[in-house]
Amino acid sequence: MNVEDPKEVVRRGYDVLSERYERAFGSETKYASWIKELLGRLPKAGTVLDIGCGTGVPVARSLVAAGHRVTGVDISGVQIHRATELVPGADFIRADATTLELPQARFDAVVCLYALIHVPVEEQPALLERIASWLRPGGWFLSTTGHRAWTGTDENWLGGGAAMWWSHADAATNRAWLVQAGFDVVREEFVPEGDSGHVLFWARRSEA
């Protein structure tokens, strides 16, 4: 039996289900308070990297509207195409964030909402270290992670005829990885979803 690359499952899943996902998860409402808080923490005309940017709505769109410079990254070509049309004021790159090359200390903030959970769990610590290197000292990292350890697939996600794959560590492990990567964890909160949920982390790259 051939085992398919889970990243390819994720890429194809979002290619097929981009619009269905948008309708199902109500990001506009869900992200509003997080975006507002991030806007209050950014310098004027700040630089922000949005990993797993999807269609650029609402994160990149809101940040650009507030005068910030945004680079969005997503593994799905369909998501990136839609983002380019919906948020023409941002820059978008179709790429796997785990192999992305960016200058060190380039960004004032990195956002990674519901994207880290699609990266193989064994690759997540190294990705967090890369993210820390892309942030300026004192820069903010806003991310959702898994709450309980689990890796698996939904063969018919959202009833849309395509599979999706996730890989979670538990909250304590995610917290430890953030510290190991050079972050100071400022706050974490549980975000319920269905019969479980995710953890929202606010962290800063250490000044030292």
C-alpha cells in the first residue's frame, strides 16, 4: 500500500475545498478580536508574515487596511490565487513553510492560524525555530496549535469530497517547543471547536 505525502493531502484538500472551508468556519467573526489585539501590538507600517494565509481574508486584508505590509504564504495554489485577487495590497507566495527561505529578523509579527496543525508534528519544532529567526527581537508570534496529541485524516472533510490531514502535539509540548525556539510565551487560551479545540498562543521572540 502506498502512503501519500500528507502535505500533498493538505494542499489538494484546500485546493478543492477553499470556498467550502470559508463558508464553514466563519473566520471573519472568529479572528476579529485576535486581529484587533495584534493591530494594537504592531508598530506603524509594520511587517507581518501570515503562514497558512488561505485566501488572505480576514487577516492579510485587515492588516493591509491598517497600513501594514503583509506577506502571505500557503501551500495551496487555489488559496494563493484567490488571496491575490481578494487582497491585492499584500504579497503572496505559494510554498511549504518548512522549506521557505526568508531573511532573518525581517518581520514585526508572524501569524499562523490553523496552519501549524497541518505540518507533520516531527517538523513543527524546526519550523518554530525558523519563525523565531524571521522575527525581529521582541516581535510577536500569534499561533493556534493542537490541544491534545493526535494525527489523522478525514477522508471526506466538510462533506466536500476531498481528504484533509492534521498532526497535533498537546498544549504542554507546544508551549515547550515555543520556549525552546526562543519565544517568551505571554498568554495562551483554549479555543473550543466541536468536542475538543485548539490553543491560541501569544508569544514574543526573546530580546536577548
